[in-house]
Amino acid sequence: MLFRQHHVISRRQALRHLTRHALDHRVRSGRWQQPVRSLYVAMTGPIGVPQRRWMGVLGSRGPLAAFSALEALGLKGYAKRYTEVLITAERRVRTALPETVIRRTAVLTREDVLLRGLPPATVAARSLVDAAQWAGDDAEATAVVAAAFQQRLVAGDEVLDVLGRLQGVRREALIRQAVHDARGGSHSISEVQFLRLCRRNGLPEPSRQVVRTDARGRRRYRDALFEEWGIHVEVDGAQHMEVRAWAADMTQHNEIAISGGRLLRFTAWQLRRDPATVVRQLRAALWAAGWRPG
């Protein structure tokens, strides 16, 4: 049990195997830690993420939820400093759990929980809906939806099924739109912002995350492609400034030019802070390639 639970054990579990005296002796001798009244950590080292997850689950008797569940299920890039767990609205947790956020819901069914996981967690689709509705802002909500699709944690129908079962989901319209965009190929917040910029300004809608084979037979992904007019668009985030990534980008962009295509590059900062320039340059490139509105 201790191995399975990353050395975290509840008092109730411990007393199935130890007397109260033996349990208290382990704490007094320093062999075990007792971070809260009803939980023990059977080791002397620092308490890390795996232990905090189990403390949250055992202390609340609810599964990991939202961002914590997504991280446990493999999502990269959205780790939080706290652990989120989910319980039904009528339940109360008597123990104050450090670095744990207890979320409440009116709906928590068997189909929402992955019991085979260690520790138990809400399934990916439910976790994503909860993460998006409890995100710090709309941008984070949109970004985590895009990331979950990009990292292949969820499929669109699963997320929409969850939305159909829950009532009063915060940001429901935004989540549905983000799912629609992610299913269409927008796998980052920048790509979603670019797509919405095109829609708002009456520009044609590009294909996204288009796969192309380069001159050496390698598969390449384009952030956006206006195929009819031969215009490729790349949106550069911070990762593009790393030297090897930058060199690889330059090679790809030269291949586009050699093949006769036109390439526009924008930064994620421009999409957020200077969208007018992005629209002006994109409109000019499309016009030069023969596009006409209407």
C-alpha cells in the first residue's frame, strides 16, 4: 500500500495494520511525518508532487481533478503549485489540507472517474472541462483546451458529452468554441487567436496544422495555410528563438520560397498586442495573391 500510494497513508488505513502506540512511535521517532492530523507520510525526505496528490485524494476522499488530473494523465505545460480534488457539493472535508484546492460539483458519476489510475482522477474529458471553467482567465481556458487536443489526451465528442451532462458550466460557450477550433487543427493559443482574427476581419479561413512533405521527404507542419493563394503563415512563440529551432525554421521557410509559396511570420506577441499589423499584412498578401473579399 505504501509503495502504491507514494508513502502516503491515512490514519484509518494505518490502524488496520498498526496499533496506535506503534503509529505514534513512528511519528515521534522521526521515521514518519504527520503533515496533518489524519495523514502520514512514511518517509523522512521532502514531500513532493506525488505525495501531495495522494494527500489531497486521501484527505478529501475525492479524485484528482481539473489541472491536477490532466497533469497526472500526461498533460505537459500546465503544472500548478496546488493540488485540485473534486467532491460532491453536499460533502464536507474536516481536515485542512495544505496546498490543496477542494472543488465541488453537483455531478460526479462513475463515468467521470478513472478508478484504475493511481491516484484516482477524473477522466481526461471531465478534467479538461473543469480545468477550463476554473482557469485563471479566458486565455488560459482556451490554451488548455488547445493543448489537450494537441497532446492527444481527448477527443472532441468526449468533451462535448461532458458539457451536455453538466449544468451551469462556467465559460461553456468559450469551451465549445475552443473545442471546435482544436478539432479543426488549432493546437495552440496563438493558432486559435490567429483563426479568430481572420474571422473577425472578414478574411478567408486557413487550414491549420497542415502536413506537407519537404524536398527530403520529411513531414512538416504549417501553422496555417491559405492553400488557394499559396500563402503560408507561421506564428512564432518563445521556443522558436532557440538556435536549433530557429535554424530548422529558416530551412523550412527557404523550402517554401523555393517551391514558389509565400510565407508570413508573426510572433505570438503581435497577435496579442498588435493585431492590426497582422491583419494589414495578411490582407495585403492575400490581395497580392488574387484574393478578393465577398
